[in-house]
Amino acid sequence: MKNIPIEKDCAFLITDRLTRKYLSGVDIADGFLILGKRMVAFTDARYFYAAKQTFQKVGIDCYLYKGVESLGEYLKEIGAKTLLLDYDKTTLKEYGVYKNFGLNIADGSALIEKARSVKDERELDCMKRACMIAQKAYHEALKFVKKGVSEIQLRDKIEALMLSYGADEVAFDTIVAFGENAAVPHHETGETVLTDNQVILVDMGCKVSGYCSDLTRTAFFGNPDVKFLSAYSAVLNANELAEENIFSTLSAKAADGIARDFLSENGYGEYFTHSLGHGVGLEIHEYPTLSPRSNAVLTDGMVFTVEPGVYFDGEFGIRIEDTVVIKNGKVERLFTDDKRLLIL
């Protein structure tokens, strides 16, 4: 069980399923957590009796939810004056309902973001295993690559391998992009078939015990030309330069700048069209974002991606993405493979 420190006379209403699971260690399809003087749970009659026993094992009292009035009455009983909500997960309609409790309403989303961004050893172990599964599946799937294979066929092979190696599920829809399709960062995997002298970009990940991995690799089928080789070298150098120079207490904006400035200095700045990275955890995109607009500061225990890329419309795209953690002040890769260009 985890906790988020909140001020006296405040209570935090947690509605998001993943955050409920993160804080309590208990996963139920529907319900609420309230953090106040202590953590309590509410769920309706569909789940109540089973949930009550499970919550009791971790020292959390569970109450029967009989409608939103149940929450209001409990908040009144504990003397809460301010109700914190996760604005990232609260609809305008829900806000209006909770406003009727007569309490001050405040945004607690930053508390959730910062808590979930720092992983403990158990969480990190799950993510390491998810990374190893993804890495193994990618390199094994490359043996399946041949002229005439389709993006969908390669995607299905990759996802089947991840599941066979112990993943609970895929972390997101796997992207496989051949040739000019790789110039679209979020290409929708389709029926395109592989031909000679084409780039192969794969963006993939899986979950272990709810925690995600995120891996992107770019290979080449055939004989790459000088333009591709030069661009690949620049992206790889940007990736490695960032990982070597990102450290705890560095701003996420400055981290993004390490790779962005390098690519700009080498003539590729206009082709790097997205942020350097994003946090990874129970969700594939979490706090912090490593971008020119980010206000985040990196700290030990944060897990995020380092994924510089360049995209030439109608020609090809290149992205090299690692999932990394900051440990003892420095970046540690959660993958172990060689990122030098694979020519198939």
C-alpha cells in the first residue's frame, strides 16, 4: 500500500482505476478511494463482499457505496474542508456533482503524477522484466522478416512472441512501419508488404503485473543509401548522448535539449518533430514529459523513454527508443541490446 501526503483537513477522492490500484494494491473494476486521516474504499454491491475481504488484508476499511451521498456523508464525518480531485481524470459533470458536497475543490493531479513517477524496486523489477520480454521478442521476430511479409504479419508475430515469453498483455498497439510509412511517427500498421531496400521501424511494448515497457528500433532490409546511414548515425548519437548526459536534478526541458541541439547542429533539427520522451509506468504515457515545454525536474527512480527520431516525408523515418531509469543520479538502460543498425 502506498500513500500520498496531504494537508490537514483535506481529503483526496481517487476515481481512476489504475491510481486506486497503485495506492491500495487492490484492483477492482469500479469504486473509489478516499485519502484523509486514513485510506478507505467504497464500492457498490456488485463487488462489495469480495472487495471488503481483499481490502481488509491490506488494512483498508471498505464501505458499501449507495450513491454519491455515501461519499459526501463520509467526508462530512471526517471533517474534510477541502476535497482534492485528479483533474486529469475528472469530467466536468463529475466536478459539478462533487461541488455539491459544499467543500473547497482543488486539483491534486500533480501529487498523483509525482508519486507515480518514482518507482520502487518492486515496480522497477516488473518494468525490467517487461523490457527484457519486449527486447527478446523484437530480435526473435526479425528472423521472420522476408520479402513479401506484411506489416500486420510482423506485428502479429511480435505480439504473439511477447505473450509467449510471459507478458500479461501488450502495452499499446504495436506499430510496424515499412519504407515511407516509417516517416509517420504514429503510423497505423497495415497491409503494406516489405520490398527490397526498405526501412523497418517497430514501436512495441508489453505489460508485466500492470507495468509497461516501450521499445522502438529501426532496421533496414536491403542496402541502405548514404542519406539513410547518415541519418541513422545522427539519431543513434543523439540517443546515446542524451542517455550519457541526463542526470538527477536536470530539468526535463534540458534533457530534451541535449538530443534536440545535437540533431539541429547536424542538420536534422527540423526533422525531429516530437518530444524526446515520456514517463512510463502503469500507463504507457505518464509524467514526466521530456519536451521543450516541460516544467518537470528529473529525479532518482523516474522511468521514462529516450526516443529521438527524424522523419523524411515520403521517404523514411528513424526512431531509436529506450526505456530508462535514473538510478544513483544517472541514466540506466532497461534494455541490453546493441542499437547499431541491423541490416537484414
